[in-house]
Amino acid sequence: AGRSQAVEITAQVVKPFDFQVQQPVFNVTVGASETRDFLLVNRTVAEQAWTLESSAPWMKAEPNSGRLKPGASLFVTVTAQPPDKEAAALDTTLRLEAAAGAAREDVALKTFVIPPYRPPAKLPEGEPVLLEAVSKELLVRHRSISWFSEKETHKAPTFGATLNVWHGEKPLLIGERKYEHGLWIKPMHETVYNIEGKGFAAFSAEVGWNRMVTKSDSGQGHTTVRMNFEIHVDGQARTQSGLMTADDPARLLVAEGLAGAKELKLVSRTHFNADEPLGLAYCNWANPTLYKGK
């Protein structure tokens, strides 16, 4: 993990150690690990002993204890390596104790376990219905960062073959493939639909970064941010893309067995899962389609 992800943990005289964690999220592919560097700073006027204790054996801090002279600092590397073999969302804490027990605080951390992408064998059967055609009828809520202001969010989905943004009109392109239908989003994104009693049995979409993110179109270089696209059914992650870079071609996601389901949720998350300015972070759910059961 780059030091650009460092998070400052400050120590003050009144509150000797104060956690200020901005990106407390790990995204770990099954069987792998991820690390983050947090900065620990002693801002008191005396040397302080400190310890870090994890609530889970698979999340470790290195070093996990020591002494800091006044004004001194060091990077603490936190590594998450969960044993889970399937998709999971795990909550853990790191407890920091310092100043002879006078300072004690817990920091909540979230770890998403992401299975490798498994391409579906084929598109679902049944009568296809473009999501765009029924979106207004089924929409419960939508959240996606605005094209023009990182401090604002769209509250209604944006569909179309093109998008007019500040640097011109751009087509719906993922990799080398152009699409006529699709949902435009910027992370963090979540769109929720009520499909209860509507007769839908499956959903599919092709997902990925829009081509404008890459150097060939924008002239601003490849983004280093990785994206995970997820389909949730009644609160459970049904399928996901795995972490994708701007160089990856579109990946097909299919969620079947929706008969009797109440809620369909589309989620697009960055690997650090935070609302930070990302500039050209345009992504697409291309050809999003619901399928009527036979």
C-alpha cells in the first residue's frame, strides 16, 4: 500500500491519542491480503508508550507496540488477510492504548472479501426488459457522485448512449466496446429497486470503467483506483466483478433466481470505499436488463 493512503493518528495533551481514520476499508480477494499504512504521531510533551490490539487474528498491525518521543511519528502497517473463501463483509476493531492507560480508543475497520470474477455461462432466459424502461417505476433510491461537484450526489439514475460532461460529450464505451444503453455512475454509487411481485426472474449487465478514464481518450493518464461492481438481492451480495482497473474490458454480471425477491441493489465501490474527489471516475452498467420469468 502506498503512503498516499496514510492516515494520521494524532496525540494531543488534552486527548493524548486521537484517531482520525479516513479510509478504514480493506478489499481483499479470496486467498490474498491488503495493507494500509497509518501514521502515528505523538503530539504530547512527553515520551509515550503505546499498543495496538486487533479484535481478529487475521488483521495485524506492525509494529503493534512501542514508545514515541514527543513530536515523533512512525508508520504502522495494518494487514488484513481474512480466511473466508466466499464473499463476506467483516467488522473488526483496532484498540489503541497509550499514556499508561489514560488514552484508550477503538477504531472500527471494515473488510470486504471479494471472490475472483467468475464469468457466467450465458445470459438469462426469459423476456428481456431494459432497466431504463422500468427504472422510474421500480426506483427506491439512487446515489451517485455528481459529474460537476464532488460534494453533490445525483438522486435519480442517468441512462443513455452518451454523457455530456465538462470535457465534452462522451459515448458509452467500456474498453473497445460501444453500447447504446447503460447507466452512468461515479462512485460511491448505489441504486436500489423494488422488484417484489413484478415477475422478474433474473438481471444482467456488463460493467466497467468508461473509456474516457483512460489516457487514450482523456489525456490525463490511467486512474490507479480499482472498482468493484456488485449485485445485491435482498441485502445479500449475489455476484460481483472483482476489482477492476481502467484497462479491464467489460465483465458480464448475472443474478438469477429473483422470483420471490423484494429488492435488487446495484453497487459500485472503489477499493478504498470513500467519497473522495476522483475526477474522471466515470463508470457504466451497460445493457442493464431484467428478465421476465417464463
